[in-house]
Amino acid sequence: MSVTVKRLIPVAIVFIIGFYMIFVSYIVVPPALTDVSKQLTSWGPIITALSMGFGYIILMRTHGRRTIRLQKGEWLYSLTIVVTALVYPVLYLTVGPASAIYKLAYEHVNQTIGASIYAIVLFALTGAMYKAFRARTLNGFLLLISGLIVMLWVAPIGEVIWAGFPVLGAWILDFPSKGAFRGMVMASAFGALAIAYRTLIGVEGGHVAGVEE
Amino acid sequence: MGLSDRILNIPIPVVSFLMILTIALPMVTPIGLPIKIGSMTKAGYDIILGLSEGSVVLMSYGVSPAGVTEVGTGAKALVYHVLSEGHKLILVGPAVDNPMFVEKDIPPIANMLNKQYGIDWVHLGYYAGVEMGLAAILSDISSVYTTDHRGNKLQDLPLMQEVKGAADIDLHICVTFSADMPSQLARQVAAPYGIPIILLCDGVTGTIATPYYPTQIQSIMMSMRGSAEYELLIKRPAEATGGMDSISLSYLYLTLLLVITNIATFYKRGEKKEER
């Protein structure tokens, strides 16, 4: 397949569909055109679901190979992934998600591991805070102070220590934090708009990456 | 080794062990510190109270194993409040984990309130595509779901015969652990349809969501604190309210740790300057 076809067709599809969706969103159009845009929107979940299926195949192929070749230092982990990725779909398709065995496998394995990993993060954060969070500059000092105030605002004990913590915490969240985030949101929105425009007209080639001019 | 060196060289396992103690001790002997209700949480409570009976609420039940401690109990409190006020509830999940939590958490609440599946509440299950998926659901539910999570056809469920898309939805409640979600809600729910939004999320996402409050997102309940506040509002204190004592002690411990280590660093720097 030629580079022109590989590049031109995707760029043309993005251009036509992108501008069509913008047109339908901003201009009042006949219901038939709106129906087409609804249809196109519904493709989003379908494409995502397909990409997940594709990812599953790649995952199984990569880790299946490592397991079969008994790759040193890898195969046991790969085997764990392969077995897990097979057991859950098989259970889902055979006994169903409402069955006791599926719930048992999910709640006592996946849920427990997920909650444990998240809990462990707390200790990593505590250690990191203890070792690294130092007010070496004025900016660092301000960050430290505002962090402490917000922490004591969230915790009910803060108000017991000093009634001003909730007031100061709410002020930090309402004004400096909100203002800074709004600025960031607006800046990134303008950036996204520029990238979207460049993508639509085919200047930004991220979605056709790997295809040389 | 001076005192400042000792403070700065406490072994990490000791620091972590003390953290475990500050979390575990209040669970054994609760302190019962008072919790003040924040305005952002109260706003959500008022929105649900202000809906006319039988209003339709679309709830994105983004409770996952990682987030269950922080937002799980708040999500259950919201479900309880919505159903007890006589509103209709449609549950969806943007992550594959979510349906398991819906099936575990919601039936006991619905049974307690004598709410019937299919009439008062429906669980549609997982949807792929996060932002695109949400856009598609609001545009036309049947384009994403033809059956519910339990395999019933949508046309066989009385509630789903009345609800086709955004025009039939009066409120969107989003439980999430994703920092991208606030902007997605603003883009796909608030801007095109003007549906009020209640967001229950972790602390990081809550901070990111504040620029959208109160215009696009009308209520933000942040972390376990938001959950505890909501439990108190509906007068059903549960796990989050109980967990606030642990939050208090552990945050106080972190604060002390940071203050002491910074003073020690400052003192040590002074000593070094003197030596020079």
C-alpha cells in the first residue's frame, strides 16, 4: 500500500468527519443530518471496545510467547498474566458475572489486590514526604504551608486545633487554587483547539504516525 | 549525632509503622470529632431534595477496588438519598470493575427501600470509551445498550421505556477516581445539555474540578470527607464518618512530621553556615 493511500485516506476521513461533527454541533441542521452525527458518536464506544479486544490479543501473544520460551526472569510473571486473562473471561462466559464463583474470584483476588496497592501508596507517599518535602525556597515554603493548611482543613481535628484552618483551607481552594486551575484549563483548551484544528486539516500527523511523507 | 540528625534519619519503616498506628488506633477507640458540612456537599444534597418526585438520575458508578475506601460509602449514601426521595435511578459504569460494585452495593439499598428493579432503578453496566461513551449514552442510550447488565432487553424494562437520552435525564451523579472526568463532564453533560452534575471523587480530582464549580458542576464531594458529610446530611453515619477519626490522626501525624523535619533541616543549615 502506498504512503499516499496510508496517509491521505486517514487524513481525509478525519477532515470530513471532524468538520461534519463541528457543523452539526454549531449549526441547526435537518434531523437526518443529526441522526448521522448520533450514529457516528455511538461508534466511539464500539471502536474503544474493539481496541480493547485488539489489546487483549496482543497481550496474550506477547506473554504467551514469553511463557512458552521460558524467558529468564519473565516467564512466571507472563504466565500469571496469561492464566488471569484466560480465567476471568472463561468464568464470565461460562458461569456468568452474577455467579458466586465469579464474585469470589473477583472480590477475593482483584478487589483485594487493587485496594492493597492503593493502600501501599500511602506509605510510599509518607516516606517520600518525610525524606523530600523541604521548604528550601520561598515557593517551596508557600507550597508546604498551603498543603498543611488544606490537610488540616480536610481533617476534622484541624478545626479543633484552630478555628481558622477551615476558613483558610476553603480560601486556598476557592481563590488561589481555583484561579490557577482555571488559567491552566483555559490555556490547555486553547492548545487543544489548535491541535484539533491542525489535526483536522492534516498538519498534525499523530494519528498517522509511522507513515513517512 | 545531634537531635536534628536523629529527626532527619528516622528509618522509613518506623515512619510507616507510626502511620499504621495513627490509622488503626481510632478504629479501636473512636474519638468522635465533629464534622462540619461543607457548602459544596450541601449543594448536592439540596439538588436531590429539589428534584420533583420521579425525576430520572443517571449515575456513573465509578467505584473501583482502588477507590472503594474513599468514595464507595459516599456513593451508597447518594444512592440511598436518590431512591428514598422517590427518584428513578439509572446506573452505568465507565470501568470494567464498576458493575461488580453496583451489583454488590445497590440491591441491599433498593430492597431496604422497597424499590423494584426495572421500575425504580436499572443497572445498564459497563460502557466503553469513557468520554465518547458518555456522549453516546446522552445522545441515545439505545446506541450503547440494547440490554441491561443482567441481560434484560431495554424495551422490557418500564423505566427504560421512558428514558431515551439526555432530554429525559434530570440529574447526573458522577462517582469517579479519574482526574480527566471533570473536564469531560463539562464538555459532554453541562455544555450541550445543561444537566446539573454532582461529582463524588477523590481529593486530587476534586481540586481539579473546582474551576467548574458551581457553573458546570453544581456539587463536589471530595474524598472520604465529602462522603462523611453526605452520610451526616442524610442522617445515616457509616464507614466514612467512622473513618474521619483515622483521617484526623494520620493528617495530624503527617503535619507534625513535616513541621519537625523542616525545622530540623533549617536548624542544620544554620549549623553548617556557622561552621563555615
